[in-house]
Amino acid sequence: MIQAPDKLPLPPSWRPLTTARAQLLLAELRAELRAGHVLHGVPVHAVAEAVADDDVLFRHCNDPVRFTVVHLTYRGQPEPDPRSPAVRVDGSWLEFMAEQRLQC
């Protein structure tokens, strides 16, 4: 397994991010969010991205044991539905890892 920040092991279907890639993904998230989304106004940073799709793992800055997986749309503008971009997981590292095992 690849190591994520703070020595958290990433599943094989995920890859860690360079600083530049993390900044690009965070900017895309911010562009897609609108009021009403679970991450609107929440400080997060991008940790990893899925190899096979547009899912990105974000870690909450003010609650570093909380992670949110978001499926970005790459529209570059706010989504019409405040529930978009879709949240796949919102919880602890263990919840993220459990969800990944269910997908296998």
C-alpha cells in the first residue's frame, strides 16, 4: 500500500498527490461547490485521488480525523444541485477504508 500523509495507508486504487495537483483539485472543488453542500465553506485539503475515476479524498483542516471523498465533475463552475459534487464517504479514515473494501 502507498502511504498517505501521517502514515495512513492508501488502498491500491488510490494515489497520493503532489502539492501542485492537490492545489488544482482543491480549486476545482471550490469552483463546483455552492451553498448547501456539506463542504461549502469548510476548510479541507486534498490528500489523494482515485486512479480509475474522478474521486478525490479530502481531509478536514479543523477536524483532521474526518475525511470526505467527493466525485468531482470538472465543470469549473458551481453545480446546479447543491448536493453535487457527489459525496461518496464523509467520516473517519476507518470508514473510508471500509467503503473501499466494499467496492472490491
